[in-house]
Amino acid sequence: MSSLTDFLDNSIGMWTIAQLSVAFGFIIGGFVLRAMLNAFVSHRLVALASRTETEADDIASEALINPLGLIVPVVGTYLAVRTLLAVQPEWLISADRIFKVVSILVITWTVFRLVDALSTLLFELAANTESRLDDQIVPLVRKALKTFIGILAFILIAQNLGYSVSGLLAGLGIGGLALAMAAKDTLANLFGSIMILIDRPFHVGDWITFKGGDGVVEEIGLRSTRVRTFAKTVVSIPNAALANATVENHSLMPKRRIKFTLGVTYDATVEQVAGLVTNVENYLKGNPDIDQEFMLVKFTTFNASSLDLFIYCFTVTTDWTQHLAVRQDVNLKVMSMVEEMDMSIAFPTQTVHLVEDRDVPATVGE
């Protein structure tokens, strides 16, 4: 026994064999524990997550596998370094700080992945509700949580590197006025996003018209709203400007309008015009694609070169492509009615009447 004690007390460089053995044991133990945890998480948690319909637990399991596989050896190495720090060489003091920073980064990475899993779960829950407000709040909550975690990690890293956090906060307090002036637009956009979420003038996926264009809302962020235009470009609009602007939401239309004026030529008789009005109205009333709540077919105007019929109705569908198809059918049917009744669609014309010159007797002066 004494021989073993004497052997462990022998020195190799600046450390004893006992210190080196303990440090080596911590490192080996970290890798062994990593293998055990990965085996448990991979086989048990992943197997359990695969049995459920939600994807949140799958993301959470994957979020734990890689960080655990990294943080356990880091902790083992850190304990080994702490064992060797009894000698306090300068390079190991720096290594101690590095391991602390790495640990903070790994933990931050893990929490970020878990936030993604939480947001996935919230998205799935929001999809089962009728309200679309929660669908827009979930991305904002995810960004806010990640921002808070990132700031907290930055403060912890700065503190472990020897920087005075209180001095940093005091410095921010001194420059608070300048920071507030610089961030006034950011704060205005933040409050603009809150007003958009409260008032709900539009949601993600809505087709809106705003000053400068129109398109489909893709994302409502903390600072701006992204709109995909019909030219497939992306427009980012500051929320402060959008909250104070006039926005037309086409997706809230319960039905889509058809409105046009049909002009026929002046050679049409009274009976033909009256019959055309009746035929068009009967066709619209019998068309299942036309909303029956309100429609107008009236002979309204004696125009300069045409007799004008005003046609006003709505399609049941609000889909733009289907609306255009219904509108085309209505136009073609009205054209065929005009042809069947031996009438003609008018176009701008001008008739010039020429008066023959006549000899005018000269006036004889007295």
C-alpha cells in the first residue's frame, strides 16, 4: 500500500501522478457518460417521440442528443482542468475561462433548440384554433425568447471573461439618451407590430393593397412586415408606417364584384333592348356561380354612339383565378345573346352629314 502511495506521489512535470490520474479519470468518465446518455436519448426518447403525431417532441429529442453529446465531455474536461488548477499555471487559468465560455455557448445552443421545439408545439396548437391571431403571435414569442436568451448569454460570457457587467450597464445608462434617439424608429416599429396584432387589419396569407403596391403577407415581424408581390419580389414595410397607412384587405371580401357597361348600336329596337336586359338577368339568376343576393341589369344611358346596359353582380368565389373564369363565361354568354338577337356591340363611331352647296342669291344693295 505504501508503495502505491509512493508511486502516486511521484511527480511528472508540475503535477503528481495522483492528480494526473484523477484528471484523466474525469475526461474518460465524460466520454463514457456521453455514450450512455446518447444511447438512452437516442433509443428511448426518440422511440417515444416517434409514436406521437406532433413534431415538437422529435425536435426536442434531437435538440438534446447533440448538446448532451458535447456538454458532458466538456464538463469532464472542465473538472480535469480544475483538478490540475491546484498548481495554477497561467495558461490553465485562461483555459478555465475558455471552458466556462464553451459551456455557456453549448447551453445557449440547447435552449435555442428547445425554443424551436416549443414554437413548433405552439404552432400545432394554434393550427387547431379558428383565430389566426395566435398564428402570428407564435413567431414573435419565439424571436423574443431567443433575443432574451442571447442577451443573457452575452452578459454571462462577458462576466466570465472578466468584464464588469455593472460598468457596462452603467455605460449604457449614460448613453441611454443617445440610444433612445437612435432606437426611436425601432420602438415605433415594435409598437406598430403590436397595434397590427391587436387591430388585426390583416393576417399572414392575406392579399393586401398598400401605398406602393399589393401582394400576399408572408410574415409579420417585430420590425417590419414582409409582403410577397405578384411579381414574386419581397417588399419589407416598416410596421410603424403600415400601422398608420390605409391598407385594403382583399382576402376579407365575402364575394367578388363583376361590373361593366355593355353598349349596343342605335339600330336596335326597343323590343330587342328590353329582351336583351331580360335574357341577361335571367341568365345571371340561373348561374350558380353568381351570388343571388344582389344584381343589376338595367338600360341606363343613351350614349354618343351606343345604347348602354349596366351589368352589376358578384361571384360566389373570391379566388382570383376562379373569379376570372366566371367573368369570362359571363362575357361570352352576353356576346352570344347579342348575336342571337341580331344586335351588334357598339364601338365609338361618328357620323358626318354633308349638306350640298346651294346657290345663294346675291343681295343687291340700294
